[in-house]
Amino acid sequence: MTVYLVGGKAIRSDHTDFEAALAAVYRGKDRPRCLCRQPGVEMYIARVQGKHILKRMPNTGSDHNPGCDSYEPPAELSGLGEVMGAAIHEDPDQNVTALKLDFSLSKQPGRAAPTPGTGESDSVRTDGAKLTLRGTLHYLWEQAGFNRWAPAMSGKRSWGVIRKYILQAAADKTAKGAGLSDLIFIPEPFYPERQAEIAQRRIARVMKVTAASNGAAKATQKLMIVIGEVKEIAPSRYGHKVVFKHLPDWHFMLNEDLHKRLQKRFSTELNLWDAVDGSHLVLFGTFGVGGTGFPNLQELALMTTAESWLPFESLYEQMLLDALINGRRRFMKGLRYNLTSSRPLASAVLTDTQHGPTALYIIPPGASEDFTGAIDQLVAESKLTSWIWSAGTGEMPALPPAGTKLAHAS
């Protein structure tokens, strides 16, 4: 368990007085230090949902020991490097992170809503100045820790856990002048015997944001963000509907045009969801509520995750995740954020190898020379040891062996 220097005293994060120690120095000028390395890595205290927690200072994740909970691979190995600082601005002094979003949270009357297009750039543009829908989902997923894996996590992730930590991750974030957590709706775990009270809480949360714009015909309609696990995308009388797990009595409608674009733009995600047993399909989208009381999706993105809730982009990545999990390895899954599929990234970073973290790369079958050249450049410029699998040209190479357990300061 990591030890921190708080108010001049060393204290373990599992100590019963740890949060009280943070609260005592919350307003002070001296920052706590993580003692995973000497002389310690500076951190800051955030107050989130009434609790005091320690957070990394901006751009210091790779300064921590790889065995530390605060360790983060170099941002340039994933899509995070492109958006950090421009689309994501952390302000430790104000205890807030401001996000610049590349999608609208309002709908002008008479204006068609944006939809997933026929090309990748329509919904996941490579624009480091703002977060796309997928980029925002990846950011929240990573902030909640669902790109991390250790053997002890097996069997401990459920929808209730996903919901809790995504909302916690959003609690100190702002977007478009509002608190991000106030704009997000995530279905709570469903229990048939509590259906009525769950519905009342849902109505109160959603209508608090959307009802203000429903009274006037020419008013701008306010939109919310939904994050949910898809159960099915099914035909409805006048188009299609998304049925979420844990939300059997409130379906999200999408018109025929949006559905056609969805099927084309996210065919990979839909095919992986269909092909891989135990996989989950996560939808992140904007929606409004009209006079009928049912939500209408305006813009959306899809993400496929393994049974472990780790995102993956191909069968090759799914094979790699299986090998890592079955081998009881510790690692972090690389997330794409705004990067297009033509741009490479490290699929995962092993944090349990003896001589420091190891970046794992996959070259897909039929990759262009530009793609392989870009991987070569990533490897050359990275300080991390590398492992490369040229998928389609042979079996997966042996994974780098786990070394001596990377120690936490204790």
C-alpha cells in the first residue's frame, strides 16, 4: 500500500485517519507527496462528492513507480497525448478540470441534429483542441480506472461499479460552463421490485435539465449525455430504438437515417459485440426529451469492451487481453480518444515487467507502410521497452515475463 507525505507526516492510504489528514491540509499551500519514489512525487487534494481524495498533478503520471496506483504510461503512447492540455485542462489550484467538447449539448429549433457519418472523421475527428464523443467516453473510462487491470480485479466489475466510478470521475469536471456530472445520465442497476422508485429518480434527474426547454415551441432544446450498456438495437414503429440493460421501461429512439449511419460508422464495434462472448457494447450519446416523455438520441458513439470491461478494437486486441488476464498480469489498456484508426497506439502497457513498463503494439494484417513506420517511430521515441505482434503473419509472440513484484513504498 502506497505511503504519502501529508502535512509533514507519512501515512498509508488505507489508514483510518487518511481522509481526515487530507482534509486538515486541504486549504494549505504545501502539497502532499506520493512516496512511491524518493524524494516523493507532488500531488494535490481534490474534494469530490464531499470526500477528500489525492490526485496526480498534471503530466506527472509517468513519474510514479509503475507499481503505484498513480502511475500512468506516457500520454503519447495513447490518444491522451493529443488532447491533454488543449481539450483537457487541469487546474489543481481551483480543484477543477475543464473539458472542451466537440459536440453540442443543445439543439436549435429547425436544425437537423448531427449524426454519425459515413466516414470516421464525422464523429471521431483527429482534433486535439476538443474532445469528440468517443474521446470524452475514453477520458471518463480512464479517469474511473477501467482501463487498468490487476488479478485482484477479476469478478469485481459490475454495472453498479461502472456507474459509481464514472459519476465520481465526472464530479470535478466542467464542460460548456456546467458541471459535467449534472449533464450525465447513467441508468442505475435495475431491480423489478424497485421499478417505480427507480423511475421517479430517473425522471427527476433528466427533467431537471431537459424540462426547461420544453415549454416554448421555439426554445433551444437542452440535451443530456447518456452512458449505458446496450441490450439491443431494435426496430420500432417509426424508426429504431436502443434498449439499455438496466433500463427496460425507457427506450431511446433514433430515426431511420441515424440508424443507417450508425450501422455503417460503427460496424466494427457492432460486429465485435456480436462475435465475442461476454462482451459489452457501451453507448455514449446526447439526447433530448420531447413532449412524449421518451428520449430521442441526437448524436452517439459506441465502444466495445471485453467481459472485464476493458475496451478493445479488434479480435487481435481481444486475444491479447485474454492472454494478459489469463496470465494474471498487471497492465493498462491504451485508449484511442480522438485518434483515427489509421494512427497507431500502444494496445497496452505492462506494469509488472522487471526492468520497468513494457509497451505492447499490434500491427494488424494489411497495415500500410505509413502505419508500421509510425509504430517504429513510437518505439524509437519511447523510453519504454517494446513488444510487437505482427498479427496475421504468425502466432502471438511470447509475452514479456513478469519480473519481481514492483514494490509500493511502504
